[in-house]
Amino acid sequence: MHALLRIAVVPLLLSGCLQTKTATSNAASDVVSSDAADVALAADVSEQALVAVTAPASWLTHPENTPKAIHTTWQHDPATTLTVQWTTAATELAGYTPKVWFGPEAEAGKDGATQQFGAARFATGTGEMYYQTIIDMNDLAPDAPHYITWTVELTGLTPDTPYVFRAGTWSDFKAGAFTAPDLSDVQHVRTGLAKGSRQKITAVLAGDSRNGADGIRANAQRLAAIDASLWVFNGDFNETGVQEQWDDWFDAMQPILSKHPLMPVQGNHEFFPPTYYGQFALPVEAGLAPEYKEHAWSLTIGNLHLIGLDSTQDSVVQDQSTWLEADLQAARADKDIDWIIAMMHHPAYSSCTNHGSTDRVQKYWVPLFEKYDVDLIFAGHDHDYERSWPWRANKKVDAGPVYVVAGGFYADGYTNGKDVWTATSSHGNKSNYVVLNVEGKSLSFTAFSGDGSETLDTYSLKK
Ligand SMILES: [Fe+2]
Ligand SMILES: [Fe+2]
């Protein structure tokens, strides 16, 4: 069924019904080509000189330009950069310069209408117009409004520091006030630990929401309160990847995304890859072929090296192997890195009867996970929870890669199975998520039922 849907979608994408254009930051009336690398830190003298922002009567001049789907990722060093993305309708954009106003929370104040910025700072970026709110895959609604996702990268940040920011635009900043603002509410985020730090890192691992946006909504405030350094998401965000489903997912996730960067990989239900890759700015790895830009990535936070991989097709899995080996080799040789976690959508080992193990992952990546002692391999696709024994050369070992399947972030559950590698799996078809802690030479994680009421598994490792 998946393959048929993909075939149906591709000609529509190629027909030009979905437009892919970029708009420069300050000439939105002329939609012209621009390079994402144009993203630059900018500040002018008048804005630098001011230390306080007086809230206007409304943060919005053009309500249709209310920033939506605000979220953050990392394209570069998590300790000193942060990429902010949001969406607006592609109307009333004359003079729309995508800007993020940001500052350390200690200087800018935590909340409230008046943000005291010790040193006013803002960054500008670019926009990519690529989608409409499509009703279904066979009706591209050519008259539906177009939307733009804006991307701004903040640089020069201080490691391990709480920041606040507002995303959107304004035309000027005079007498302590924004003029013509279309700005988001204040968002909070903390920069990552500097590479080599052995302080505590907490990550929430989740995936497979599919039709579960309302399940996310019911739990989002509680989940957002988890003091996490980041979230990682192993794919299958929604059913088909049409934009109205993405909009629903972003809306449900907003309490979480307004506080935590999220690093994703593509699942098999991202039927419109441009809507996935357009909405998540990810590291661009020099060792990957251009067609795999953002499909695989890695970053280091403190002493944790995190790798994201695209497991969606045989050739794609094979083609990432050379880059993966080079990345693993470098990480294992790096004295700053103690822990390596790899994430992909399709599990190497799963006893769940819905999908089960993935041959291509076993064939091309498991030998590398074993050779370079990857500590934890995190996948989804099957909507259940399963953890393997430390597993090497198809045998239970004392120390070796551990494989976790944690799908079902409020998608309908699948039935658990059991196989020779299975350490634990008998939890019923519950939705789930995992909270992982890395601190120095210790790694531990706990899997929870989706409503948080039940502990499905706990596990820890020491080096
Ligand atoms: Fe799934
Ligand atoms: Fe899947």
C-alpha cells in the first residue's frame, strides 16, 4: 500500500502543483532564488542601542502572518547554534524579513509582555515556499493558499544556557517598540552542553504518532515539563504527510516544541518528503551524496554522539554506509565522546508481528554498529516497546549494542512478540516514549506508557 501511494504522489510533485521557491529575507514581493547559507546574524545600530522591548497592543500586524509551527533543530554545534523555523501564509509578505529576536534568559527575562534585553540581538534567514494545505493526495486544490516555512539560524550562543526568543518579523524598532510586528509569543530553549562536557543530558525518544495527534495533545503539557535537553523522533509523524496533517502534528506538539529542540529522521509515512525536509533544517554532512542531504546526520552534545539515519529503502540504506562508517570511526576515536546512539525508523531487530526485523538494516548497518560498539540503537515502525539483550553476531553477549523499538507515540498499537534477542517486550500494545539520561560514564533510560502512568522498562549501562 505504501509503495502504491508513493507512486501516486510523485507525478503530482513533479507536475509543479507543489511549488518550490525561496524568498529572500527583505524582498518578499520578488520571490527569487536564495541560498540557505545566506542565513546570517544581523544587527543594526538603532536596535543594538536599545535595552528594552515595549509590547505593542498586539504582536500581530497581519494576523494571517501569525507564526505557526514554531520549532527548533540543530544544523551545527548544539552548544553555540540553534535553528528556528516557523510557517506563515504566503500573503501580505511585502517587507517580510524573517527575524528571530533572542537573548539569554538571564538578560531577557523569563516571561511577560516586556522583554528586557540587555543587548538586543536578532538574526535573519530565508523562506521556502513549497506547500499548500492539500485536502488529499488526489486533490491538490490549486487555488488553496500557499505557505512558507521560514528558517533562521542563531549563532554565537553560549553553551548550556537558557535562551528566550520570538520568531516572526517587524519592520523597525524605534523608541523601544517594534513597529509592524508579526511575532510569536516568547519561546524558551536551552543550548546544548559543550562537546566533551560530562554533565547530564536528558533526551526524550519518541516516534510513530501517525493518527495520534489528539493523544499527543492530551499529554503534551506533561511531556513538555520533562527537563529534556532535546527530543528525538524516529519518523511516521502522521498518516500521509499532506500538509494539513503536518499542521495538526505541529499544533499538537507546540507545548513541547516551544521548549525543546527536536531532531528527526524520516519514516515510511512521510509520503511527501519535501514537506518533511522543508520543515526540518538538519545538519548537511559533507560525506553524503547531495541527494541524501539531511537524510543522515550526526551531532555531538557533551559526551553523546547522536546519529540519525534514513532507513526507508534498500538503496538508501546501502548508500549511507560509507558515511556512517566514517562517522562512527571518527566518533570512537574522539576522546570527548563516551556514548554513541544511532536512530532510524526501521528496526534492525523487532519481534512484533506487524513489521518485524529489517533485513537491509541488519545487512548494511548492524556490522558497523557491532564493529564500533554503538551503545544504543533506537527505532520505531512497530508500534510497541521492545528491548534486546546486548546483541552481537546474533548472540546474547555481556556487552554489546542494545536495540530498542519504541514506536507508538499515540499511534494505534501493535501486538508485542518475542524472539531470541528479546530481553523485554510483553507490555501490551501500549503507546510509549523513552526518557534517556547520559551523565559521565553512565547511561540509563526508562520507557513509559503514553499516559505516563506505567513504567514499561528501565535499563542502565556503565563504562
Ligand atoms: Fe509506524
Ligand atoms: Fe513506519
